Amino acid sequence: MTSIDKYSLVSFAPSVLIVATCVVLTVVGVRFLRKNIAKDAAAAGEASNG
């Protein structure tokens, strides 16, 4: 069975942290864009109606 010792963790932990940060930032960015696109579409629909 493979075990992670302290020296392996020193290089493994930052890599996992970077990947997790990228995933979180992607999710936050997609939600932000969806919200703003919906807001802009509502404003455009309101402007074209009257």
C-alpha cells in the first residue's frame, strides 16, 4: 500500500491546491457571467419593449 510521507506531501499539496483553486474560480466565473448575461438580456428586452 502506498503512503504519502511528509516529503511527498510538500510537493503534492500545492498542486492539489492550485487545481482546486482553478476549479473554484471557474465555477464562480461561470455563475458571474450567467447572472450578468441574464441581467443584460432583461435590460435589452425592457429597452426594446418600450
